Amino acid sequence: MAQTIGGRIREIRAQKGLKQSALAKLVGISPTYLNLIEHDKRAVAGKLLSVFANALETDRTLLVRGATAEMIEHLQQSARQVPSTYNAPTAELDEIEIFTTRFPGWASVLSHQAQTRKRLESLIEILSDRLSHDPILSETIHIMLSNITAIRSISELLVMRGSMEEAKQKSFIQNIFQESKRLSVTAEKLLLQFDPAQAGKAEVNEAPTQRASHNLARPKAKTPSDSEALPSLNLPEAIKNAPAFLRAQEVITRQALHESFKAHHNQPFLIADHFGLPASLVFYQLLSLSGQEGLPDYGLLAVDNAGGVLYRHEIGTMRLPSRSGACPRWPIYRAFGATGEPVLQRMSFITGETYQAYAIAQTRKRDFAQLVPVSQSVMLFHEAQTDDPTPFAPPDVAVGFHCSVCNRTDCTDRREAYALFAD
């Protein structure tokens, strides 16, 4: 039980061998009044408390030691945190000792609330920082959104098409079932991010760090015109201001590409050679012309050799990483193994989509002679066409989005376990 000020006075008086009458005389009060103080029948604070401290040859703070002193500290801190308002009364901090002595119950309630507020503010600060900087949490939410989008899209197809072949209908229903189970698993993983105590109730693997891909096409992006393409893409300043890119904008127009089609068949590396421009900057110019007559819808991804994403533009169902690396089989990462050399590849996902991809890596100038230069890789891609006139046959490579959400369990390049097992 917390010791009161009166009980503390009685204890110190007994330790010093003073009778009530002797201490009362030193303090200047009657023995009867001192008896009431020691039995908490009368409050003691302010100047009288200082007189007691001098008479007992002790420090004033020792008289309010223990729970009472801690309570006073909590109440003082709480009072100081309340913003001052014009014409509003402020807390009487110089009388707080009287309050805690006369109303110990209310003082205890307010002290408890002050401590609770402090703990909650600390928790809010931690969670706020986590929401802002936790990549696992952010990417897990993206996975859930991807699953929800897939379920909604399949459901819309089933509702809008009405009659449908039984085999196709079963396939759609199976997709809804699989996406629903994945959504459930991901939701459990998200729960564990906030409440580790639930670990024993949900048998799941580590939370995925990337977004899941699915086999439903998103609406096509609006085809940009020549005048509005670049602003809508929000290209990096280093690209927009590069002299070679400015030249690419001047010479690589839709009309110029149409006139020279037989020489390059819309193959980006041949286009770069034809116009004598760096392939990486040609990629960005083709992206700005994306979807115009005779050209496919292009997507683009740029990364550095640490896997960090520098720029991304998605198309169709092709999901791109927002922070870290994706599947190591993507040509954008393979290009780092042969800097400056063109890499062509058809990317085949297990969901059935196939993308034609072109990638090239380049090395930036060294800041210091002793340092290994930093490299960047750029990948341009579009949906593969069955009637593609390009006279090249790039290798068809089975890829995924990220190991944690790719169920190609026999992949030799897998670097972590599949985290979205439905069962």
C-alpha cells in the first residue's frame, strides 16, 4: 500500500525518537492537530510541509517519497502537456501536494490516466514509424490489393458474360477460389505483423515482400498523344535533360518509325542502331510513343545494381517491384552480367501471360578511381504477339514475379520459399 505524507512524517518522527508533543512544538502546531496529520485526517503541503522537513532535519521530497511522489510527478507532467488556452484556467501546480493528500483516490485515477496516455503516445509513434518505413507491411498490402482485384475482375466476367462454357466457368470459379485462399493467407500474415501473439493461431510462413501477379488483364492505359505523353510519364529529370534523349525525341517520331519499319521491325535495339542513339534512352522515347499506331503498349523498369527501383511503368498484368528486386530470371538483372550488351527474352509467367523484353545495363562514371562503378539496367517490354514480324526468336524463359509469390517450386534460381501456399 502506498505510504501517505502523514504516515511518512510519523515514520521519520519515530526514527528520530521524537514524541508528538515535541515535534508539534517545533512545527508550531498543537499535538492534536499533528495527530490528525499523521493519520491523514488533515492535509499538509506548501509552507507547512517545508516547516515539517526542517523540524525533522530531512529533505522535503523525502516526505512525499514513494507512490505519492511518483503520482505527483505524473500529474505535473500531464498538466504541462495540456496546451494553454486564452481565458481558460490552468492547473495549480503549487497546490498539487494538497490535492494528492486530500483526494488520494482521484489523484490515483488521474495519475493512471497520465501513464496510460504516455504509453499510448509511445505506441502510436512506433506504429506510425512502422507504417512509414516497413517495406514488408507495404508490400503485403499490395499483395492483398492484387488478390482483391483478381477476385473482382473474375466475378465481373462471370456476371457480365452470362452463359459460358462449363469448362471455362469452372476455370473462373477455381481462380476465384485460389485467389480467395491467397487473400486469406496474406491477411493472416498481415495480422502477424501487428500482433505476434497470434503466431500460434495462424500457421503461415513469413510475410511476403512483393505483390502477387494474377492472370487477369487490367484496363489498357489511355493512349497518350505526342504532346501529353512525356508529362504523364513523369520521367526522371536525369533522363529528360540528357542531350541524347532530347535528340531521340527529335528524330524518333511515329512517322520516322513508320518510314523505317522494314529496317528494324520495331525491335528497340535495331531502332537504336538505325538512329545512332543509346539503347537505354531509345527505350524511354519508345515508352513516350507507347500505344500509337503501329507500336505496342510498352512498359519500362529501371534498377541499379543493388536491385533498387529507379523508375517503373506497368502495363497489363505485368507487376513491377516498387522497392526491391523481382525474379532473378528477368532480363533486366541478367543484363548486369554483360554490361553494354543487349539482352532479349520472352518472359513466360505461369499464369499464361508472355512478354517480350529488351534489357541493357550501363556503367556510370566512377566518383573515385578506387571505387567499383555503379551500374544501372533498363528493361523495355510489351505483350508478346503471335504474329510478331520481328525476325528474331529470343529465348522463352519461365519466370515469376518474386520467389515468395511464385509457385514454380522446382525453379533452380529460387532464393526463398513460396510464401502463399493455399493449404
